[in-house]
Amino acid sequence: MPGFKSAVIITDAPLFHDPRSRRSMRLLKDLGYQVTVIDQGVDPERSRNYLLPDVKLLSSPVPPGKIQRMLWHIDNRVNPLGAYNKRTMWYRFVLEKLQPSLIYNVNVFSLEAAALAADELGVPFVYESYEYWPALLCAPEGRQPAVLIERLLEVEKKYAPQACLMVSVSPYLAAQYQQELDLEAEPLVLYSAPTEVTERIDDHAHVPLRLLFLGNLQPERNIKLIFEAAAEVSDVDLTFRGDGDLKGWLDHEIMSRELSGRIHVVPPVPYEEVVRCSSECDLGILAHTGKDIQLAGALPNKFFQYLAAGLAVIAPPTPAFQAFPEFDAFGRLLPDVSVEGLRSTLATLATAPKRVEAMKQAARIAAKDYCGDTQESKLIQAIERIKWS
């Protein structure tokens, strides 16, 4: 093991799109590690804008240029195992050269390389999974070839238990992982929460009630259901802040049904600006279904962004939200995920401004327990324990 403290973070996403890896980068640097980040090489120059001083960036081999990148993607689809094996070999080669004293691996796609390199170097490694891969890889939205899915599930089953620390994003998914992988201890739960919270002190409910949906405008997020429910309640003003496949559909429906006065689609903002831009709303909406373990156990990023912005929350009746502490103080669970279920909930809250104000106040209080530096403190303590074990 090297005589100085060095850490390598491997993420399967570009650093500019991965706030969790940026969090880990900051904490490891604060703990005195010399940090190198290996990210997906989509836009290295953009990722460098998110580096802290003295942190190095390496990008996994994604060819520059539009045509070369298109051929690279074709190769990934035609020969997914071959492409996976090449990436794994590259990761192991880089880790051998860097000789880190700690490897911090994010998600399953680089887990094999991290585990093998850690074993060869005799150093600890952390495995952070912010999805439940046994469900997500097999779901239609997983979009991975069957042969690669089989390999990745085998990889996680074999190598995740070897991690000195495994991290998950909700108690429900942590418990599922402990059972699925036969782990001795349940993974550490770190919520995907912003480090900043709203400075707003006025919890006044607006008339009409200001609703917010944050995130990608994709079918699995029930965008059409949210739109239809809001369209039927005249006392609400809804903003979709995001982009995606259904943006064109939303634009068309808003215009054709003359709803532009109270239903809006606006572009997403950088992660660091989400809380500030959201705090003028009253209520954040989540309406996904719990059709598999991943969705049933997920506590999405935007749930904590709503809390950090001091918004009341409407959420689906999934096990993760049913078990979330004191959810009733700041939120409402839908009776069912349907247009009528959401419409009736919106209609009730739109005529109860005092109740909404109390929920907004409770959200600001809850944010202090789940956002800010609370999650970072848990990770710091866990990594410190690795140091002394």
C-alpha cells in the first residue's frame, strides 16, 4: 500500500452529471486524500469545471468526434461483452498505475475492475450503488443487452460482498441488497440529498397553488398522468422543469387546450441552482409506480430537492415513501397512482392553504435532518472506520 493517502473515484457517468461523485470527491479531499476521478469521457472539458483544486481527472476511453463516437456506440451494442471487457481492462490498467490506497467505485459497470484491482493492490474499496441493479438491469428502461445484463448481475453477486463498505440510497433497497447478496451487514444508506437548503422563511401558500415537477420528461415518470390531473383542477399552476421525450407532447397539449396560463414547461437548471429555483413553488409532485423493486424502494433525488426547497410533497404509495419518517407532516401519499387519485389530492390541497403552509414549514424542518451536511457526515464516519479497520 502506498505511503500516502490517495483515492480513486470511478463513476460510470460524466462528473458534471453526477453530484454523488462530486460529493465523494469533496469529502475524500477533506479527509486528506489525494483524489483522482475517473469518469465517463463524454465531455472531459465540461467535467473539469467541476473539479476541486488539486484533484485530477481521467476519462474512460470514449472516442472524440461525432462519427467515431457513433461507431463506438455501435460496437457497444454489437459486441457488448467485448466492449465491457475492454473497459474493465482499461480501468484495471489505470488503477495499477495510480496505486491508490482507497478505491471508491460508483455503480456496477466498473465494479469488477475495482474489486480485482483492490485485491491485487491490497487496498479497501467502496461500492456505492445508487440504483437497485438486479431490478433495473432487467427492466425495459435498463436498455442493456441480455448478455451484458447476465454478466453484470454475476459481477455484482460475486464482488459487491467483497467491498469494505457498500452504499445504497434508501432503507428499502439496502434491505433488499442485504438479502439478495447475502451480506453480513446492511449497506450504509446515503440519501441523494442536496447540500444546500432554502433560506426562505415565508411558507405562504400561493393562489393558485404552485406545483412543480422536476426531472426528465419520460413516460415512466407518468408525465401525462400529472398533466391530465392538473388540467382538471383550475386552482393550480403547474411547472414541468425538465426535458425529454414528452416535451413536444406537453407543448402541443398546452397550446391546443389553451392551458399556457397555468401549465408551463421550462428548461432544467444546473444541479446547484435547483433548490433556489424551486423554492418559490408550494408543492412538488412524484407519481411513478412501484412496479418493480427499484421503483418501489426508490427515494428519488427530486424528493430531497423538494424538501431542501421547502416544498410540500405528493408521492406515490410505494413502500419507500410509506416507511419514510414523519412523511405525513410534509407530504401526502396518493390513494393510487391514477389521474383521479392525483386530481382529488390536488383539489383537496388547493382549497386548504393553511394545511399547505403547515406542510411547507414541516418540509423546511425535515430538510435539516436529511439534507445539508447530514448525509456527508455519515459517509465521513464510515470511511474513517475503514481507515482504522
